[in-house]
Amino acid sequence: SPEKLSPELPPLLAPLQNLDLSSCPILAKQYVTQLFAIMSRPKHMRPKFTLRELKISNCVLGDKEGIEVAQILKRWPRAKTLVMAWNKFGPRTAFALGKALQKHTGVAELIASENNFGDSGGLSLAFALCVNKSIGNLELQRCGLGPNAAIAFADALRLSPSIVKLDLSDNPIGPKSATNLV
């Protein structure tokens, strides 16, 4: 439970710049919960935090943790890379991430493939790309994105020159919507 977690980052984690908790579901859930509690504090009460890259793939995380990650992202100025593929995130996580990415302009890479964002979640993420000009790599393979999301991503590509890689493969976007992306 959150009450049993340390109020500070463990000493070995505080100076890290890259942390990979992929395929470690229990540890990833505990870390996300603890980090959410710490990053929810007022800025002057947070410990120094140097992490630039967080990988939490294949951890069976759900929308609760996904929304917490999005909230952390709003208060995480050094974040550059977030890898959260192969989890159980749905449209609620995609919506929260979209809102966070509109405010956070430092993230350069988001890899969130193999989640169930759906068309509505894809719309939220595409809108974020229209606002956030720092994302260069966005990978959303097999996320259940539909034709509406594909059209929105096509618009985002025109508005955001920073995007160098957008992977929407294996989504049911349909041939008509796919032509908008080319």
C-alpha cells in the first residue's frame, strides 16, 4: 500500500537517468505508485529527480497506473523517453497522456504499442501532437486505433515538423484513412 512506501526515492534510484522495469510488474507498480505520490507534492517538497527515460513495458499495468504515469509526466521536466508498451492501458490512459503531452514539451519519444487505446484514445494522442512540437518518435502499433485517429494523425503530421517516426502499423485504420497518412 502507498502508506508503507518510503516518502523519498530510494537512494540508488534518485541519481538514475534511465530506468528499465520492463517485465517486472510488481516492481513497476510499486515504483509508479511511489513516484506518483512523490511527484504530487509541491515542487519545493520533491527530491532531486534526474530520470530521463522510464521503461515500464510488459508489466500488466492498467489505466490506474497509466493515469498516474500521465500525472507524473506533467511534473517531470527532464523526461525524454517513455516506453510503456505491452500493458493493459485503455482510452482513459491515452486521454490522460494526451493532456500531459500538451503541457510537457520535452518528451521526444513515446512508445506505447500493444495497448488498447482505441479510436478515441488515438484522437487524444493525435491532438497532443498538434500542440507538442518535441515528439520525434511515436510508436502505437496494435493499439486499436481506427479511421478517425488515422485522419487526426495525418493532420498532426502536417502541423508538427518534429515527428520523424510515426508507427501506426497493425491498427484497423482502413485503406481510405491510410491514404491520408501518405
